[in-house]
Amino acid sequence: MDHPYAITLDVGSSLANRTGSWRTERPVYVDRLPPCNNACPAGENIQKWLYHAESGDYETAWRTLTQDNPLPAVMGRVCYHPCEGACNRAQIDEAVGINSVERFLGDTAIRNGWTFAPPQTETGKRVLIVGAGPSGLSAAYQLRRRGHAIEIHEAGPFAGGMMRFGIPKYRLPRDVLDAEIKRITDLGVTLKLNSKVNRITDSMKAGKFDAAFLAVGAHIGKRAYIPAGSAAKILDAVSLLRSMEGEDRPLLGRRVVVYGGGNTAIDAARTAKRLGATEAIIVYRRTRDRMPAHDFEVEEALQEGIMMKWLSTIKRMDEGVLTVEKMQLDEKGFPQPTGEFETLETDSLVLALGQDVDLSLLDGVPGLQIKDGVVQVDTNMMTGHVGIFAGGDMVPSERTVTVAVGHGKKAARHIDAWLHGEAYIAPERHELASIDKMNSWYYADAPKTVRPMLEVVRRQSTFEEVQGGLDETNALYEARRCLSCGNCFECDNCYGVCPDNAVIKLGSGKRFRFNYDYCKGCGVCAQECPCGAIKMIPEEI
Amino acid sequence: MDATQKLHFYQKGTFTVGNRLVSEEQRSVQASTDRSNALTCGHRACQGCGEALGARYAMDAAMRATGGNVIAVNATGCLEVFTTPYPETSWQTPWLHSLFGNAAAVATGVAAAMRVKGRHEVRALAQGGDGGTTDIGFGCLSGMFERNDDVLYICYDNEAYMNTGVQRSSATPPAARTATTPAMGPQPGNVFGTGKNVPKIAVAHGIPYVATATVADLHDLERKVIKAMGIHGARYLHIHVPCPLGWGAASHDTIRLARLAVECGLFPVFEAEHGVVTGCRKIRRQVPVEEYLRPQRRFAHLFTEAGKERIRHLQALADRNIAEYHLVDAEGDG
């Protein structure tokens, strides 16, 4: 015994005291599903690519993004960004400008010439894709990356589908579209233009294809019967927009009326204005709040001087004069005729009443089910005919570019599994990272970056792109507004706030681990985690 | 610094402990894997103890500021009891305990001894709870202040004698229920108009540096400790540390309560040099006092018809702090 006076025990560290035994609940790290990812029709991992963009690693961000969507520069222009509608940041100040960062990444990739990694192996399987629109291109990209040989048969003279023949240049410049399509074909995808598939089963047999993905879109403008005099000029919006891609610009006259209330109606009216119409009027049978068109597009159209005539239906057209009946909404919100008529002077009438699918390639194919003019598909995107899958506007769904890209990806996964004789099983979805699971205190106040807009005068006369992009400084700022909902962004909060020093920091990119020897289960880490990436679960006692 | 670091907006790193987007030097001490963990694991503080957290924050910052040359003197109290049940210690730094009331005087002695030995790099730090500081050790503390001894004294204020069973101290707020101020009778809880404001008393001594801080604002707390260690002479830091047990609050709400105390105005965060208040931390998202009071069972008796008047009284105290320290300004504190 060589202890000092009155001391009988050796000094020890409290590390011998395993306070973890006090615990009734234990914290665990979780990855919850960010609302943006949940809302994305293309299934992008938005939170993850924003995480890389935040640190200025734009290439990794772009590569993460393009795992799910090969068309970011297109998306960053034409997507209606449901992600931003779901963004938790909207409940703090304003939603993160996801769409503008996506465009920045897409444009940066084009500028730097980033390309996709070629497939590692060749499977020897052949897949025929009909239609080079967003859905077909997305499926081609995903299947090619998995090593399958891909041939796209496109009826038109150019690839792009509705992205080229439906979306005006002032929203999607064609050099951007061409660059992103070329990147996909450079992967080794064979693209056959001007080759319409007349019967799918014949084409499959002739080309020895193992599977087919149909994505022919909906290119036939719906017509309504409008009594018209012989000199009346009536055309449909789809034909109008398609003809903008040709040599000769359509002649519409000085006064143009567009009939319909969807995004295509707006595109047609804005195109007419740019072609020199002094008056471009949209006639719609209901009211603005019931219009299917997106509000920001209506707003942009109004800024450009497009006029709107609500609660009106067109009854007949004679040379230079339209007869319009006023409508009234009934208690259910349906427009009812009033019997009051008025006239509108016009040189041409553009019908934007929706689109139908040309299903002629499916004639005589057994097993197919067609309902309401579209092809029915299973949850795995397969039609009633084994080995033939379909997606995009020709199957029942919302008709947007992003949904189409999502269909292409989803179908590709199922086609790939099917070609291997398996079934694709989607990974289990994580719990949604709703705002109540977050701690918003830790996010600094930061208003959204506003994208520059082309001045109105130039928007009324040219087809220059209306909305500008972000540069690097404000794209970085915008990316950093992301809250990283439900996914650890290594803020060190848990590591810092633990009163028991029971969180182990594993180093950059490796996140953290709990030291359950000492964790007392107080729950401070879970409460103070900004992004809701820690969950308390009851301890088994 | 590269382009990513020149930006002023670190949306995720402004208030969090760390920030992967800035260099190591710019991050907090607590974000570092090299932090000294002066108060390490295995201590016997309750779940969610604010004092254990505050003590590690402050000591680690002091260790960083001095290159590890700190001797700590501890008053009797929770911090002493839960870290050093014989023969174990949770302290990874020289540490000594003498009596309940003499921590300031012992630290003065430590500083003197180091000076005599020529160990000028070794700094003395005294620490205690509100009982050991504002009541029992107050005479020694005031003496250390008026002599301007080279000691940083840190008071971890959890607003009562928690270790012995939640008895009232002179830092217990009005209306709070404690074992000795039960929620009964015409004036339930601690009596309005009693107690003392030791940070203000410290300022009145005209010592080089006085500051208040909370466990809810780590960056502010660390900055103040590091600043204090850069000054010689008497310094006082008063850290608000919620006590889940004594306050009757959920263990996971410790930091949240510390934050609400500041945001409602009841705990003003300020600093003063040589007797003059030089700065305050503005309220960022102001809340009524009810938001701070409601999660604490010690204030449960206020949430009755009869309690409304006393809540108004507490709000008036918060409003007085807001006016006195200019805690709210028109532009806010982004």
C-alpha cells in the first residue's frame, strides 16, 4: 500500500461507469425520404445531388442526378418542379430553387462536355424502343447503361418528341435539347429517324428484339366540331407548334384566337404573339383558377400581352368573325351556357383541346388492352402482351416531360429484370421527412434566388429563351438553401450536443456512430438534429 | 480560401455545431475530433443534463485557448458530485475541489501559486453551480472580483440546488416551484421580487470581462470563453444550463429550453468590459414567455386561471430585459 494518507483506492476514470445501462430509449441514425424526392415524377434523388452541389462538386452532383434522369438541362427548363411544391423550406421562407440548380448543373455539364460512363458489360439482349421522346430516351439510356443493345425507331425527322415538337424554343432552346440527346446516343444507342413502326410485332420479329418499349406520345390534336364558313382558318395547336420546327413559319394573321385552357394553349398563344400577331386571345370555358395550365405560365403570358377571355365557348366561325357564347359556372363548378352571344374578330383559330395517341402500330397485337384512347399497363409498365412495355403520354398518366422520363426509368428497370428472367423489386420506401421531424432553428434565413427574365419587348417578338439561368455563385447559394431533409449532412450537432460525449465522429463523409456504452438515451441529439436523421426507439428491456 | 468558402451564407452552418463547408479552423471546438473532452463519458449526471453539457463546452474551449494549460477548481454541487464519486473522475484535466463556498478563493490561490512558480502559461478557472456562486460562495467571489485576481469564474446556472433535491437559491426565478417554494398558498412558487442578478453585480465590480451565455448557442459560448482566456484579471461567465430533473422537463428539451429562455427575453445574453455593457445577442425568433414556461412542471401552476396574472408579471420581466439590453431591433439578427 503506497497510497497517500487516508486514501485507500486507486484513482480511476469514470469511463469504467457504463451509463448506457440507464437507457430506456436509444437513438438511431435513419435516412428519411425528403419530400422533394418523394414528389419527383422522375424519381431523382434531389437531396443527394444538392448535397454534392453544395460543396461545389458539380460533377458528382450531375452524375448523381443523371443516375435517374439523363436530361437535367431540359428538366431545368421545362419541368413543372413538383419537388419545389413539396419542399419543406417553403414552410420556413421559400422553397429551394431546385429547378434552377438542376438547370445550372445541366448547362455546366454541356459546357464542360461531361459524358456518361459506358456500360461495363454487354448482355447481348436487344430492346426496341419506339419513339425518341423523353420516355423513350430515358428508357434507352437506362437500358443501355445496363448493357443491352438499344435501337430507337422514331417516326419523325428529329429526336426529342414533344420536347421538340410541343415545347416552344423560347422555353427550351434546341441546342440544349440536341446536346442532351447526343450524349445518350453517344452511349451506343442506335437512333433511326423517319422510321415509323407500322406494327410492333413485325418490327420486333424483323429486328430480333427480346423486348420492346413503346413511347410514341400523343401527337394528334383533338378537334371539336365548330361550324365554320369555307374561308375560316382553323388549325390545332399541336400542328402549329410542330410546324414551328420546319422551314416555313405558319401564317396566322394579325388576330389569333386560341381555344383551350391547358399549357399547350398558352404555348400556342405565346408562339402566335411572337409570330407577329397583334392580338392573341385565349378563349376558355371556365375561369383562371380552374385552368389546367400552370399559374406561372399564365402569368408570363399575361406579361407578354396575351389576352384571356374566360367563361366562353366558341359556337361558330365565319370569315374573320367568331361567335362566342358566354358561360356561367353552376354550383358544382361546371360551365353552363347562358344563351348570350358575342362576336370576336379573328384571322385564325387554334384549337388546344388536348391530344390523342396514334395507336395504329398496335393493330392486331394480341393481349393489348386499350381504354380511353391509351394503352393499359401493369405496375411493371408491361402491356397485356408479354415483352411489350409502354410509357409516357400513351399510357394513363399526367402528360409531362418529367413523368415521361420517370416512366422510361421505371420501365427500364422492369425490362432489365424481365430480360434476366427476374422481377424488379423496388427498395422499401423510407419514412417521409416531414417538417415536424426537423428542427428549423438551425437554418439561417435565406430568401430564394430569383432567376433573370428576358424583358417583355423581346419576349413579344423573338424566340429567345425567356427565363435565364443561375451563375456559379448564386447556384451554390441556392443549393445551400437545401435543408437536407431526413438525411445527415454532417453538421456535427449530435456530436456536439451530447451531454455524455457518446457520439463518435467517424470523419468526413463517414457520418457518426452512437457509443451505446455511455449513451443515456436523453434524446437531445434527436431533438436538435436539424434534418430529422435521428430517431428514438424504445430499448428492449 | 477557395470560392466555396468566400460566401457569407452558410445556410446550414450558421447555427449548427459544425459545418462541413468551412475549414477546420473556422469550426467550433465541439465539432473537432481533437476536442479535449475535459468532462468525459461515464459521469453520473441525469439524462439530458445541461450542466454537464455546459461544463464540457466551456472547459474544452478554455483548453483550446490555453493549449491545455488549465487548472479547474470546483465548488460543491451537482457538477462536483456527478463527476467525482470517489475514486473515479470524469475530468481529463487537473481539477480540485475544496468546499462549497470557497472555489473563487482556492482558484485565486492556484493562480498565485502558478505565478510564484513562474508557470505563467497555466491559467486558473473556478466553476460552480448557482448555489455555490450566488449564495454560498458569493463572499469569496466578490473578493476575487475586487482584487482583480487572474481567474475565470464560470457559474453554471440551473436555478436551484439540484444535487440536494431542488431547493431554492438566490438564482431561482420568480414563480418557480422548488422543494422549498412549493406551489401552494397565496404566492405559489418562488416569491416575486426576491433573488439577485449576479452577472449585473459582477459588472458593477468593474472587472475586465463579464458575460452570459447558454448551452443553446455554442458558437457564442465558445467565443466568450476564448475571449475571456485571452484577458488577465478577474473574469466572470454565467451560463444558463437547464435541468430536466429540477425543472420538471423532458430530458430531450434541455437545449430547446435554453433557447426559449433567450428568445422570450427572460435570460438576456450580453457581455460587458470594465463595468460597461458592450454587446448583446439579439432575439432571433421572439416568443411569449408561455412557450418557455409551459414545458416545465415547475411552472405548471401558472397555467390556471389564477396563474394568468403571474405569467403577465413574468412577461413584464422579460420585456424589461428586452428594453434594457436592446434585445429586439427593427432589422433583426440574421
